[in-house]
Amino acid sequence: MHNSLLPGYRLRIGSGRERPALMKFLELSYQELFPEQDDFSHLTETVERYFSRETPLLWVDLDNPEASPTVVHLPQSHPVACLWLGNAVDQVQGDRHAHVFLLYVIPEHRRRGIAKALMRHAEDWARARGDFQIGLQVFQSNQSALGLYHQLGYQTQSLWMVKPLHHS
């Protein structure tokens, strides 16, 4: 499937063979947010545990990749953005709902409406499944993502709090 997403970009469905590319985009996302950390190999477990036919992976490619080189070089395609969707359970009502595992746009292609278009696609996917809500986790330090999600009508439902434990 190839869909026009925005002028100059197209949306395509990923496959199970693209686990390495998904890992690359997860690592890019976390490296950007946590540049002081070197090792994100633990993300492999997340992909192994949750990536399946029920958790669609969508890529955004350039319509004409030869005309615009990208920073991320992946086999068979030149994705500039990634959306990985899945399932979660509402802890209050107990209903299944859609969940955004990953939304990432490489920096050279930001502020062009790609993330907004991908989130609209995610919402359409959730509605088509009969879901009543869609959720995601965003780090508090990721102010640009928080701004986008607030602009799209997302609201904070809970706060994830952590406390480092020091071992003696």
C-alpha cells in the first residue's frame, strides 16, 4: 500500500522484515532525547515483545528519494518518519484502546506537517477498529512533542512518576 501523505511524501505499511529499521528509528528517538546515554540495546526487547501483525508499522518515504538525500540510510527504502501503533488497556474502564509506540520524524523533515498527518492516520486507524481513545507516552522534556499533542487535543490522563533507588 502506498498512500499520499503530504506533497512530496508517501505512506507505506511496514513489514516484519523491517525490525532493524524500526530499531534504528527507536534508537534515533531515544538518542535525541537522552544524548548522554550510549547504549539503547534494551529497546530490542520492546520490539521483540510488542511488534507483531496486530501492531502496524508505517513508514513515510520521499516521493523522489534521489532528489533529496536523507541522513538515515536503510535497505530498500529511505524513510524519513515512522509510526508504530499498538494496543493498550485503559486502566480505569478496562477497554482496549490504540496506543502509539513510536512517532519519529528525522530532523531534516520536521515542521512540515508529517507528524500531524501521521497522528491523524493513527486516530483514523483507531476509530476504524472501534476504539474510543488513543494513548501515548511522551517524555516531559520533549516540549515540541508535547506542544504537538496538546495542539491535536491530547490531554494528560496520568503522570508516570519514578524515584531512583540507591543501593548501599
